[in-house]
Amino acid sequence: MVFDDKDLRPVRGMRDLTPEEYYPMLQVFDKLARVAESFGYLRVETPALEHYEILKAKAGEDVINEIYYFKDKAGREVGLRFDMTVPVARVVSYRVDVPKPIRWYYITKVWRYDEPQHGRYREFHQFGIEFIGSSSVRADAEVLAVGVEALRALGIGDFRVRINDRRVVDQLLSKLGISNELRPSVLRIMDKRGKVPDDELLKMLRDLGLSNDTAQEVLRLANTSEGIDKAVDSFREFGVSDEFIKYYNELIDLLDMYGVRNYMDLDMGIVRGLDYYTGIVFEMYVPDYKLSVGGGGRYDNLIEIYSGKPMPASGFAMGIERLLEVLEQRGSLKRATPQIDYYVYVLGNDRNYLSLGYKLASNLRSHGNKVILDTGEKSLRSALEYASKINVKYFVIVGPKEVSQGFVKVRDMGSWSEREVPLSEFGISVRSE
């Protein structure tokens, strides 16, 4: 059976990553991991499959509809993880032996059955951190600082972190007379600000039963955006309680100590679509990129849902594919594979020379080099052309004449210059017959 071309392509919303695409991603992985570990975070991994009940417990209506859900052969309801916060919360719920607070990070795949579009895939990679076991404002400041340092390490250029607080929004919505039952729907509409025209948002709010005046106030709240230094003044204007004003004064001071305050803005339209957020929420934006590259916040009630025991937590996640798109826009992403150090070509099929070629390749690898040993199917000219295409640094020729005189020919593929190198330099001695 021969498959059609369309059947050979990846499932919609997913991608094949060839070396030219995958290695730049690995470089991003490495930079992000270094930042996380510099703050004392340790890497964690969980299964791709989770119990469906675990995933939907606090996902929110919109995300529930995006879960890859099915029954396994035993009839169990399972789903692919849509982020890593929920799986990490599950792990912490039963691994009571892990010392608190917990600082974990991850770089892994997640899945969402969303409509594929610019910067959005159904299978994608996430980098994120989770700070579990601390309710301190210092923990929130640290999470924000790690996020900023991660973006700076990538050389992402200009970016902003837009901050809000679910507690503040809940307080203000309560003042407007919006019930607890209606509030999740209002938050989901607020979360669409910037993606949907204001007139449409007003209609959606009125369709929930809100009066025109109340809908207008909700929209005014969602459109409040300014530098973080003005956050406290805005909160006072809205009548926010003193405890939150105190919290934000301290947070701003801590962000200043970290040297990241100037990256922060207050944006009261940021509420995050996931239902597990309970405090500060934020998203990371690049001004000339239309989508956020990451987001997170505080989720103090999520772990309690699974374990029955309260456990404060905060964290964030970034979409690797979106970060790569931004870097490509900036011209700072090099789609290149690592250089192969040596390509060893043996002239002919004489076993003695083949044996020498294998030994040479082995010695080079033992010193940390990447080495390809030719399979004998290409002519010398074809092998040289091939080596040039796959980014080989040195081409080594092993032949009767060379070996009899105790050297091999080494061609520099960059300059195309060639020199004779004694075999002894490669740790090989040849006995003359």
C-alpha cells in the first residue's frame, strides 16, 4: 500500500521537526533551563496521559473543550495534558515527602485541541516553573523575575509583562453586584479583551443579564492599562481594599530589587482563562507580536482539590514555538544543525585500511568529536559533496599511500585546504610490513 501525500503529513495542528528545526529549539531549551536552575529550580517530568477527572477538575469550560480525551483499552477515561501545572499539582498532592517549598521547572510537550493558527499548534512545547508551598509576596516576585530573566536570556528584545490580580477583580466585580455564579462567565469575556471588539464584549456581557451601566463598568475595568508604578493609584481609584494596596506596594519594591520593575505593566483585562488562578495573574507580550508568549500566576486552591490539604503555589509557562517565532522575526534564530567534526573516508575495501578507519573514528569519538564513517557507497567526489552539504568541518582520507607513509590527508571543508597529518597525532601507530 502506498499512502497519499496528504496522509504522510502530520496530523493537523502538529509538526515534524527535522534537525534544522529541532536544534535551534534545543538551544532555546538549554538557555531556559540554565535560567531556571540558576534560581534553584529542578527539572521534573510527568506522563503525557492523565486521568481525565484530574485534568478537568479546575481547567475551565474553554480548556475542557480543548482536552484530547479518550478511553483506553481498559475503558478508563484519560486525556493528554493541556499544561504542566495540573500534573505537577497532582504529583505534589501525593508526594508528601518532597521538602517544601518546591521549586520545579519543566520543558516538555503539551496538547490542546484548539484551532491551529499563527503561533498556535495542537501539540507544542512548554517551558515553565512552579513555586509550591509559599504564599509570600516574595514568591510572586521571584516567579516574575525568573520569567523576565528567561526572556532576557533568549535575547527576545523588547517585551512587557502585564500584571493583574484575580482577587482585586473579584472584589471589584462584587462591588458591581455581579454574583459568584455569574463571575466565571464575566471573567471569560474579560479575557477576550483585545481579541474581540469592545461592542461585541458589551453585547456578550449584556447577554449574561448585566445592565448596560454594569457592562460598561466591567469594560472600563478590563481596558485599564498603565505602568506598574501607577497600579496603586488605579486601585485606590477603583476602591480596592488596603490589603491589596499593601501587597502591591511590596511587590513593586521587590521587583525593583530584582531589577525587573521596568518590564511590568498593570493590565486589568488580564484574568487568564484557567479557573485555578486565585491571586496575581500575568502574561508576557512582545509589542510587535500579536500573541502572548507566556503567562501564569498564583493558584492557591488547585492542590487542595486533589489532596484535600491547602497548598499555596505560583508559576508560569511559556510557549516555546511562539518564542521561536519571535526570535525568527528578530533575525536571531539560526536554523542550522551542529557541525560534524570529522568525516572519515577509506579508499577501497582492504580490510587493513578499513580497520584503521574504524580505529581512527573511534579514537576521535573518544575525545568528544562527532564523526561519520563513510559506508563505501560513494565515490570520493560524491562523499566530499555530501560532507559539504551536511556541515562537516574536516574530511579525512585513509588510503594505501597515506597509510604506508604514516599519515592521513585532512581537508578543511571551510577553506578547502588540505594537509597531511601523522597518524600518531590521532593516537595511532602503524607497523611497517
